[in-house]
Amino acid sequence: MTPRPLRIAVMAHCRHPVAAPFMGGMEAHAHHLAHALQARGHDVTLVAAGDSRARVAVMPLMAQHYDRDYPWHQWHGTAALNAHLDDRHADALQAMAGMGFDVIHNNTLHRYPPRLSRQARVPMVTSLHVPPFDALRRAIRDSGAPWHRVTGCSDSHLAAYYPDGPPPWAHVVPNGIDLADWPFSPQGDGRAVWAGRITPNKAPHLAIAAARRAGVGLTLFGAIEDGDYFATHIRPLLAGDIRFGGHLAAADLAVEYGRASALLFTPQWDEPFGLTAIEAMACGTPVAAIAMGAAASVIGPAGRLAAADGAGLDRALRDAMAIPRTLPRARVEAHFTLTRMIAAHEGLYAQAIAGRDAPFPAVDFAAIELPPALTREMARPGAT
């Protein structure tokens, strides 16, 4: 049975605009989530950086994405950036009060939305997209409630937030993609691809090293997030059959995935999921991956794994290229479709709304954790 239409606020992370070509997986996720919910008949407002471009209504969380004025690599953890983010999230949440949202889907990395949900009984689903850092871990752990549902995108991801086991309001909802955007290709051309943000924790230099050892041509695709890293560790290695193909729109990237015989996936952090892996797999392209975070559970038999430091990645690449291309596609069809993801979220929205009046202890967060004005705004009759 189709759920009743809801008025939903989808809050996005605001470091980059939600605009194609997407800077990374968080931006792509917010875009496709909002569009799919709208296609299901819900009234959706995307709360995101004001320079986002989407075919749904956009409410500015801030005038423009913060990385333009406060580049993350220079300002991360500073008082100035923290104050900017606190002020903008507080203003946006206040503006949302009284707008008649049935539920908020929070995809930000900020501490205010989860605690606002908990204290003011605002129906909310918070989807986690990064490994835990202190402020977010504490906000998540002290804000769970029957009306505030929390999702991680893999078992290992959720376990990092709840090492003693997830509470009843925490769930695993894998990321999903629209299979129509990533068409199957029955044969590769003997080359490999790598895709993602060009930054040290994505480690394209390890992909280059493995491709060279394996004697396989490689093209890198993605936005250059860390210019110094690219200039020092990537550009000097671009020669012969190792090249950089730029930052492509999804349709063009799908063509490149489909041409390739393998994707190299080289996280150097506890990767919560790996959206590029399932995009390539949908195109029939098997994956050679470094086994960090959720890589093994996402890729499964559709790829081969190597050590965290990249040792053996060349062998994994050669072995992955021999995997029948129907297998990666079938794995995505079975586990990682947009339809499955949206259905899971709709179920959690219903649980959050139904749980709003459940008996549960009240809380009162300190002002540094949640400005009192926010609770007063959202607690008004008809605020959600």
C-alpha cells in the first residue's frame, strides 16, 4: 500500500551545493532522495545551500555553500566556521517552524537537528553519512527516541556509532541508486577507472600504483578537492596510460564505467558505504577495493579485496576483471536500488510520526548543545 503523501523537509549537508555534477556522495544522495520522494507524491522541500540547483523547492540553509568562503581544509574545526554553521543551522531550523512539515529527514552533520527532535518531539529521521566524530557521535547518542529514527548505510557504519549494539530506533538503510541512470554494459575494454573526490582519504595514488603494477590502463574521474594533494601526488604520475578525465556529469560517468573492465576503490578511512562502487557495479563493472569500512559488505562477490595499505591491490584488480559482468549488476538490483531505499525511509517516517506521543523521558539540553529558542519555536502548536 502506498503511504499517504507527507510534507517532508530534506535537510542536506551544506559544505557543497546540491547540484550536478555532484561534488560527492552526500550531495548526490540528497538530490536523488528529494526527487524520489517527490516522485512518490510527497510534498518535498530541500533545505540546502542556497546555490543548490534542484527540481524540487529549495529553502536556503545558508546563502551559498560554506566551502566557498570557509574552505574545509583551511577552516575545519575553527571557531569562525563553527559559529557560521551554528548560526545558519539555527536560523534555518527556526524558519522551518510553523511550515507544516510532517517529518524532517536530516542529512546534515550538525548537532542541532537531532537534539531538536529529541527535546521538542519533532518527528525526524537522521541519516548518517560519515564515520563518527565527537560532536556528532554525542548528538546522536543522546537524541534517539521513538520519534527520532537514526540510520546508518551499512552494519559497520552503524556499529561505529553504537559499539554496544544499536538501540530500537537505529536502523541500517543502504544507499540506493536509480538503475536507469547506470545502464548495464556487457563488456569492458581492458582498462580500469577510479572515481571520487581527489583527496588523500580517497587515495587515488594507490589506484595509480596498483594499475601500474598490474599493467592496466587507468583513468581517474572526479572533482579536485585538495589541490595541493593533486599537484604533489597525482599530477606527476599522469603519463602514458594513466590519465585524469575530469569531473563528469552522471550520464557521462556511466558511459566511462560501462567501458571499463574494473573500478579501483581505494578508501583510506572507514568508508561508510561507497556510492561509486555500486554505480560502477550497476554498469556491470566489477570492483577491486581496499578492505576498509563497508567495502567488503557492499561489494561482496562482485569484486576482490586488498589490504588497507594497498598491498595486493594489483592482484585484486586482475582477479576482479575476470568476474562475469552480470554478477555486479545483479547484486545492485538485489540490494541497492533507489526504490528499496525510499521504501525503507517511508517506513521510518511513519514510525517517527506515530512515535511522537509515545511515553518517553523529557530532556533539556544545555544552550551550547541546543539554543533554547529553537525548542520554543518547534514546540508551538502546529509546528510540525
